[in-house]
Amino acid sequence: MSRTALYDKHVELGAKMVDFAGFEMPVTYSGINDEHFAVRKKVGIFDVSHMGQFFVEGKSAKDLLQFTCSNNVENLENGKAQYTCLPNGNGGIVDDLIVYKIADDKYFLVVNASNIDKDFSHFQKYNEKFGADLKNVSDQMSLIAVQGPKATETLQKLTETNLSEIPYYHFAMGKIAGIEEVIISNTGYTGSGGFEIYFKNENAVEIWEALTKAGEEFGLIPCGLASRDTLRLEKGFCLYGNDIDDSTSPLEAGLGWITKFDKDFVDKEFLAKQKEEGVSKKLVAFEMQEKAIPRHDYEVVDSEGNVIGKVTSGTMSPMKKIGIGLAYVAKDFTKVGSEIFVKIRNKDIPAKVVKLPFV
């Protein structure tokens, strides 16, 4: 099993460690709710170094990304990031990822930990046609996310880069805690604002400790994967392997906004036809109408008990204190306000389709 450069620090802090995507990762430190509320109201720090990082360089770098990604890379300017996905050639999704444009011939990609090898092979396959310079630097880089209303104030204490001049989904190359060549990105998967910073493994402990000290006055605490999951779900962000995978299309997943038909790309014809004809199922958000917690793979039924879909993500929302979830359901039940039922321990518990985000 792999370990991030911060493994010893997590153990020292008393984190509960679990196997996640082949890495020993902290699932929680002081408790899920503690960590969740710290990010929503103050600031939390996450080690997300298990994520994958690739560089795509050369004259044909943009052409490779234009063809393999669903979003339009042409819309990127230097210093800007873009959320996108990789159609798999069969109507499904290889992965969702972020593309950073460093220069006209240099891009930085961040992919999900469980898909590093799969994604790299996918790019290599199509790169036979384009000939870009592909590098997998996942084993050499660390990623720390500083998230919450006090994230900017915490990080600003450690850098001369003016963080207020980095808009959402933009980034800058800068210095953090005296460490050079750090990518400072105004992104994150919590919905509470903040930054993600990328740097070499050998600087991980130094930067983690500097951030921890800088955030003390704001109530910063370390956070694990469990609170990361409840935070992203309250905002309705998809999790690969749960809400999207090789069997779900971007349009079914509500990712039409990152699927641009003004260019040629993998699965364009299939997805254009699907857009024209409409989808038979769709990912929706729902709230339980009684005290109950929906879980991944629970069946969703109609008022007569007919199976109409299944839950992909579910939890008890720390902020709303009710059960919330995402589910693929038949198109007749996708309208906001639709009544559905989640089968929990052989009982059909009522739920209502709602608009995202939950909070």
C-alpha cells in the first residue's frame, strides 16, 4: 500500500488511517462533524496527495486535451483552471479532472487517485496520434487543501502572492513558507472556498506545519476523507466511482455544462445524439422526509414499490441534520419536487427530489 509524504504526521496527530485507492489515508482525526464544521465556519487542512498529477507539454498538448476532454480547452487562458471529464469512447466517463493551463504548450492535470494508471493509459492511447510530451509525476508531488472562510487569511500569512487577485478556478505560481515553485490554486471540493497547493514531496511536512501554525488563531484543524465526503455531498459535487463511472454519461450525470459540442472530441457523436433524444435516467439530489440515512447502492422505488433507480451517494448532512443523497432515477422522477422512496431495511422511506446545492 502507498503512503503520502505526510503519513507519519497523520499518525503523530492520531488520525484513523484507512485504505483508500491503494493509499493509507486519514479518514478522520477529531471526528467527522468537528472537521465538517471547522471547514464550513473556520478553516480545515487536508492531505490530498493521493490524487494524480500529469504534465502535458509540447506543440500538440492542447490538441490532445481538446480531443480527449469533454470541455473546451480553447477557453483556457494562462493561469486558469477548468473542470472537465474524459469520455471513454462508449458513452461513459473514464474520470473527472481539472486541467490547468500554465503556458500555451504546457498543461497540468489533476486526476482521481483510483484512476491514475487508467487515465494515463487513456491519454497514451490517443497520444499516438498527437505526439504530445506526457509525464506522470504523481509519485513526486504532494497536494494540501486549505479550505474554509478563513483559508485565505491563513495562507496569506505564508506567501507574498496576493491571493485576493487569484479568482475562482485560477492559479498562480508562487512561494509558500519559503518554498519555491508552488502551484497556488483557488479550487477545492468542499464548497467553502479556499486553496489547493501543489509542490514537491520533500517540502510536504514543512508546508503542513507552517500552515497548521498560521491557522491556529483561526481555529484550523486537520481534516480527513470522511468530512471531505460530507462536505462535497452537501454541495452536490460528483465523486468518481459513486456518482460517475464508465457506465454513466456526462449528460446523465448533469455534466452537460462541461460537455462542449463546438469542437471534435471522443464520444461527440454519441453524446450529441443523447442530448437530442434525451436521457432515460438522470442523477438527482434528494432529501429524506423522515429520519433515515440513505447509502450507496440503496434501491430507489416509486409509490407502488417499482424500482426506478439507485442511490449513488448518501449521508446525514451535518449542516441540515437530515438524510441527503444523490441517485440515478428514471426520467419521469427527475423533476424538482418529485416524490421518491429509498428502500432502507425493507422499508420504503419517502424522499423528495430537490435542487442543488443542499446547503
